Amino acid sequence: MKHIFTTIICAVFFLVPSDGFSGGHEKDEHDHDHYHGIEATANDWITALYTGKSESIETVENNMADDSRSVQGRYVGFGFTWDPRENEMRVGRVTPNSPADGALEVGDLFLEVNGVKAIPENFEKLGFRGKPGAEIAAVIERKGMKKDITFKRGIVNGMLSKTQVLESMNLAEADEWPAKEFRIIDVLSKDNIVYVLSNATQTDYNVDLDYNVYTVHRFMFNDDGKVIEIANLSEDRFVLEQTGFTITR
């Protein structure tokens, strides 16, 4: 059994059309004739997201404004990413204005965290997860030199630019991208905001298990019909529980 030592808050919006909102219900995932304008763009965006890597990249390139941002889910941590498929913990990206910003640089290699060697068999024991405010002491290698650093956990509010979204997409595995099944349940709009509620069955290839999840995406459009902000909420805890993790606090 695998364990996640953190608290994960999950939510699903059940959207019911109300005054001022327009939208459709339970449309086939390949049928966007019911939608028009920004609703059609949002519907097609989510369809591409579940369909494949190349379709998703093309959608972002064509419909995301150059000055747009993708809002990442908030979490308690440090604000850096690394590739878990590698046998080392090397920093791939640092989130601006996060606890890691200024302490870490892209390319830094973790050697130790709180006295524990940063090797594959210890990756889940390094103490990165926990309450905000707690300090972590680490040893990293930067440009061939060892360096001691300390930083504290905090609330991370990640934002990705269009360029960063495309960079992340291009690094993903195309074969692991498509959902096994998906359906778009509701597309609702008011002014320049569109909400899309969808359901999909996908595979977590780290543990080779399927999971089913409801997700709400929120799109904000500019006057030219381009997406200037996108964010989402999904059943994060439910996904973890379906793939064998337990939440201990």
C-alpha cells in the first residue's frame, strides 16, 4: 500500500444553469454543433485534451492568447518540479514567488534532504510533504559544486504562461495521453467566462491503474475570442484513493 503524507482537499462543482448562464447538457464528446463562439472553443479544447497530445498542442497554439496564463492547483510545498521517471532528483522548473524561488535553480541536483540521501529508494521519505512553515535542510549539487540550502514549506500558487504550457505538453508521452473514455456533461457561459464539466476514465501509468474523475474547467476569454486564463478543479483525493494511495492527515 502506498501512502501520501499530506492533506488533499478536493471538490467538484455541480453546475446547474441559472439566470444569466447559457449552455448545453450531456452532449456527445465529438459533437460541438450545439455550441457557438467561446462555448464551442471551450468544448473543443476539453475534447482535444482527452483525445491526444498533438490535438491538445494544436488547440493551445491556436486558441490561447500570448499573454494568457494557466492557473495550477494550489498546494503546500516548495514550488519545484522534477522528473520522477529519472533515477535522480534534478530540478526541472521553479515556480515564481514560491518558497523554492531564490533557493533553487533549474538543474540543481538533490543529494540529501534532512540527512536522508536523495536516491530512488528514498524519494518518498525525503520529508517534502507536511505543514506550511516547517524548514527543510538539503544538500544540492549546482554546476559541479555542493551547496547547503534551507527553505520552508509554504502555499504555492502556480501560474504557467502559454510558452510554459506548450513546453510541458511537448515533454509528455503521446502514448500515455488519451483518456480511455470521456464525456462532456455541461458547457455553461456568462459574459466572457465558460465552465465545462466533464468526466473521464484515464490511466495513471506510474502505478498502471485506471481511475475515473469529474473535472470542472473554467475559461476566461478576451474580446478576440482567445483564452486568457484557464483553471480547473478535480477530485484529487478520489483519484489517489483509486490508485492505491491512502491519506494519513
